[in-house]
Amino acid sequence: MSKQANPLAIGAFLVGALILLTAGVMIFGGSDFFKDKKRFVIFFDSALNGLNVGAPVKLQGVQIGNVNEISLVMDSATGRIFKPVVIEIDPALLQDLSVQQSGGHSKKQRMQDAQRMIDAGLKGRLETQSLLTGLLYVDLNFYSDKPINLVKLDYKNLPELPSVPTTVDEIRNTADEIFNRVRQLPLEEITKNMADTLNSMHGLLESDDTKKSMAALAKSLQETQRLMSSLNDQIGPLMTNANGALTETRTTLQDFNKELLPVLKAAEQSLNAATKMMEGSQNALTAVETMAAPDAQLGQALVEMRNAARSLKDLTESLERRPESLIYGK
């Protein structure tokens, strides 16, 4: 007769196996249990189809955490639905060199960490992991040129990081804006005006005046073409004659220059001789002026001759009055 199994031994065996299994999971595959991760919440406006719990969270292509929770929150007052996504970031994979690491992670410290990252321009965006699977991941990056859009909804006492629309959403929003502007245009009025314009142009082209104008224009073009042909035929001889006249004029100018050169040389010699003569005349005049000066000998002689002439005149007048004085004296 077989011995009955001891329930206590079986229970102890099961408890021991469970402990060993838990320890193995924690040692070999569950090391995340010993890590103190930072949790943040991001509210996305985009559709979360393709984003699953456990999806990677990357910063500039490097995985620094995972998506921990995805949920929906509805505001019954406004009917608005919020989509909070909780992410976990491993501090060991993202170290802040400017901040001294401390052991505690209080709410105040987590809020300060989030504010520092927001001030640096950190924002979250949904990106596609693979076009085949359509799975999404959270991409963290610094978008300083994008506005900071915070929902400011207290979700599980977690600090909030801002989000930016996906590239597809931005393209869709831009297209929607363009379509809205196009819808605002008075398309019916524009179409009607274009139809009226085309009808007016068609009537103008089919009118008798337009046909006459086109015929006159064609005739004018033909006459212009004949005139241009005639000018082309006549311009050749005209150019030949002009070239001959220019050649003769050039030859005449060359001959004139040859004949004019001796005349100019003779005129230059005559001018030089006249200049020398004028200089000699000037010297003679200067000499005469010098001799005729009052203190010169010629001047004194002229004065004496004038005095002698005056005395001779007086003598002649005296003899005319008293001729006998020549015999008897005075």
C-alpha cells in the first residue's frame, strides 16, 4: 500500500519553486524592478492608433524609456476628450550634468525637472516605428521654434511635458487650412465672371470689325515684308557707295594734310621772325626813351638847341625893328 503524500511538503515545494522563479525573473529579466524611473505625462491631440503600452520612448534616436500607460479622460462639461500618455524615463540613460543627482524623487523635484526640460524646448511627438506595422513610439526632442502647449490637467499628480503635432498632422492641418480658404472664395461668382469674359472674347473675335482688323493687319504685314525685301535689295548698293565716298574723303584729307603741313611750317617761321622784329623794335624804343630822358645828354642838347633857337628868334625880331643896330650897335 502506497504512502500518502504529505500536503505540507507539497506546499513547501510549491512556495520554494515560486520564490526561485520570482528571483530568477528579477535577476535575469526583471532588473527594471530595482530602477527608480521618472514618470511624466504627455497629452497628444493626434490619434493614438498604433501606440501601445511598452512602446519605446526615444530622445534623438536613443531609447531612454517606455510608455507605461495610455488612457482617456473626458471633460463632461465641455465634451472634450484628453488622451494622457504616461512615459517612464530611466535616469541612468538620461543624466543631467548641470544638476546634482539626489536620491529622492519628490513631486517638487519632478516638477522642477520637467520645467527645466520644458524651458530647454523639450517636447514629445508621435513617430512611426515601421511603415509595415504602423506602430508608433514617443519621440522626445528639442523644438525651440514650436509653441509650448500644455493642457495643465492634473493627471495622477504627474508632471506634464508639452507635445507637438506629428508631421502627418501638420501636413493635414495645412491642407485643411488651404481647403478652408478655398471654400471661402466666391467660386461661383469667379466661374460666372470667367464664363462671361470668355463669351465676350468669343463675341469680339467673331465680330466683323475684328475680322476686318485681322485682314488689314495681314495686309500690313505683307506690305511690310515687301518693303523690307526692297530695302534689303537697295541697301547693298547704298553701302557700297557710302564706302566709296568714305574712301575718297579719307584720301582728300590725307592730301590736304600733306599740303597744309609746309604752309603751317612757313607760317610758324614768319611768326618767329615777326616776334624777333617786335623784340628789336621794343629795344629801339627803349633806347630812344632812354636818350630822350631829361637827364640824358641828348635831352640836354635839345634844351640848349631850344634856348639857342629862342635867342636867334629874339635877335631876328630885334633886327627887323631896328636894322641900324647892326651898324651902330644898341
